[in-house]
Amino acid sequence: MRKRTDFLAARRGEKRRGRLFLLEVFDRGDDDAPRLGLTVTKKTGNAVIRNLIRRRLKEAVRTHAADDMARGKDYVIVGRREIAAIPFDQLKSELSRRMRGTAPDGKQP
């Protein structure tokens, strides 16, 4: 996703909060491919930190969580500073779990 209107529309969707990121999921009502948007605010850190967080999130989605994204939905990830410090495997599993919408014990929230 690249347009501001798409990001604003996603804010009306379901919010899945966690200590690493906020995931906003918006059902577009069609059967098109899922779309992803990333947001890392300036309060997270300087440009180096923000870009590191963005790159880690992109790679985690590409390698692991893309299969968990449902068709016809927009996903916006608002990254937090903690993403820069955690092990990558932990980031991948947390992101995948949030995309599926399951709780830490494997149940639906």
C-alpha cells in the first residue's frame, strides 16, 4: 500500500495490539490479493533505527508471514522500537501469529 487513503481506511479495521507492533486489519470486501503497509514513526528513533525496523518487518513478512495473510484484506503494521532488538525468529513467529489472529496459547481471541 502506498496511498494515504488506504492507510486511513485500514485504521477503521480490526486492531491487534502487541508489545512489538500494532497490526491493523481491514476487510476490503473483495477477493483480491492481500496488501501490506508499514509505518514506523519518528518517535521510534532516528532514520537508521526506523529503516532497520522497516527492513526487518518486510523480511519477516516475505519469508514467513505472507502465507498467513487472507485475500481481500489490508494489513498495516505500526512498528515499535523493540523490533530492532529481538531475535528474528521471535519476530517472525509473533508476526505470523498476529496475522492469523490467534492468541499466544493458539486460541482465537
